[in-house]
Amino acid sequence: MSQRDDRSFGIPGGNQPVDPERLLAGVEASIDQLDELDTADQVAVYDQAHTALAEALARTADTGGPPIPGQPGA
């Protein structure tokens, strides 16, 4: 009765692994170029960094599956 449900749920692609080193290096590289951009152009860089980090966070949240009934957090 208390079997874990291993189906993927949440955002599309949530079952795809996230390479945190690559993700952070990409975000850092885009932030490093901000000094070369006009203030108006910086908005797009911050938006892309936010989107990349939010998607990675959402994927990590989906890897645990639903809580087992009767356990803390259920």
C-alpha cells in the first residue's frame, strides 16, 4: 500500500537530468558580459538567467515524487 510512485510529473522534461556545473557556468558567463551591455539590454540577460535557474530548480523538485501517505509532508 505504501509503494512509491516513480512516474514523472510537473514541468515537461522534468525527468531530464540537470548538469549543475554546466548550468551555473552558463549563467555566470552571461552575467559576466553585463558590463559590456547597455542597461536596457541587460534585462534580457537577467531574464534568461532567471529562467534557466527556475527551470533547473523545478526539475529538482520533481525528482522526489509524491510523498508516501503517513509520512511527514504527506
